[in-house]
Amino acid sequence: MEEVDKPKHYTQGEIECIDAMMSAFGSEQLQIFCRMNAFKYLWRSAEHKDGEKINIKKAVWYLRKSIGDDPRC
């Protein structure tokens, strides 16, 4: 699902924001960011039932990324 796996608004040219973050901050900081972002999406799904499914998918995406399993591959 492109809106979860590769949202257009997170890309500038050929570079995705998550890849730039990895280069700038390293894997440990990116892992923390991903887990915090997953928390945010789970929090949203509890409050906004209309977007619950997409928020849970986004949380799963970030959790996978946090353990080194790149969901884009």
C-alpha cells in the first residue's frame, strides 16, 4: 500500500526522509524514532476510529523498520 510503504510527501527527488534520517542520525537514533512514531500511530488509532486501520498499518511499518526489517523491500 503506497500511502503506508512509500508516501510521496516523504520523498525529495530520489531520497526518502527515513533514509536521510538514517544518514544524519545513525541506526540507534532511527530505531528510537521509529518506535516513538509507532506509538504515535497506535495512539491515533485509539482516538480516531475512522483512520484506525491505516494508523495501525503505519505503526506496524515503523515497528518493522525499528528492527531492521525494511518494509519497502
